[in-house]
Amino acid sequence: DAGVIQSPRHEVTEMGQEVTLRCKPISGHNSLFWYRQTMMRGLELLIYFNNNVPIDDSGMPEDRFSAKMPNASFSTLKIQPSEPRDSAVYFCASSFPNVETQYFGPGTRLLVL
Amino acid sequence: GESVGLHLPTLSVQEGDNSIINCAYSNSASDYFIWYKQESGKGPQFIIDIRSNMDKRQGQRVTVLLNKTVKHLSLQIAATQPGDSAVYFCAEKNSGAGSYQLTFGKGTKLSVIP
């Protein structure tokens, strides 16, 4: 079975550019989570969706970040404009309904120059 | 605020020995705990979980112990192998209704010496 799929795996961009990260959750999972991982702050929850509806976006750093989930099999995390401090690994995870165990994708390594 | 933390940031273990990775949590309302393994360049991978109504759970070569009295969680790996080298994270879930968010600790790096 395919796990969580993320694209791109690596992204290098210049400050001010728009960045879009993509995620396809595991089929049948109805919860989707976006995390950011840095050495300094560890793994931070940015936002999570339940049945395609954003439930908690309190972890989104600022208005430059936005996330959407137009259907059960696709989500995007967008940063516009990007800044060097956004450089991190961004993970998407998904879980079955009413189950705590989250399954992570391979991550997108973002470098903003 | 309440958070999950780790006692040891790094741990070096001889191949074949047992490993113990510790985690302290401060939220007494947490009712679910989970351990993840993250290898270099990969996403966190589920290892084992435990609910607050249990104090021990065993998997293949791994055991998780939960001590609610002192709010302590540990992961034991038997006969540690080079493939166990990774960063290990504990995470907790608050028992708040409708919430399935996990709060992660900072991680412990396990290095297995051949």
C-alpha cells in the first residue's frame, strides 16, 4: 500500500518567491496534518484537517502561510512570500477516523535563499 | 505551558545491548502516547503506542513503559542493531474531546556502535 506521498521532495527557492508543497494522504484516512521540523524547534504542528475541514490552524506562523484541502486525497501548504527563516523540512501526516496514530510522509526539504 | 520533553538528547549503545530511551511529560490529561523512529532523510515512522490505562506494552524487540505517577515514558529496544540508529520521538495526545493532535518531544538520537 502506498503511504503518504509528498512533493516535491526538495525545493530550493529565493526569498520572496511562492512555494507550494503537496500531500496525498493514505486512502481512507480522514485526518491530515502539516508539520514543520527544524533543529531548533523540533516537530511543530502547523495545521490539521478533519474531513477536509481545517480544525486548528493555530500553529501556522503567520499570514504568509496558508493550507487547503480541496478533497480527501489532496492538500497543499503554500508560503507566499517565502523567507529564509521558512527553511525547514515540512511533513504531512494522515490518520484513520478517530485513531490517534499518524503516518508520516517522507517530507519536503525547503531551502529559501 | 505543558510539553513533552526528553531527558537524554543522545545515546550511544553497543550492538547487541539493550537500549532505553526516556521521555518525561507534564500534561496529566494526556491519555495516549506514541513512539516514532526517524532515520536520516526520512519521515517519522510509528514504532509502538500505549494508552494511559496500561503501564506496559510489548512489540517486536520493543517495549514501552508508562509510569503515570511520575509522568514518565520509556522505550526499550532489545538486542539493539545498527539499523536501530535513528532519532526517537515520544509524543502525547491530550484527552480533550475531539482532539487528535499529538505533541512531540525534541527527540533522542540513538547511535549503535558495531
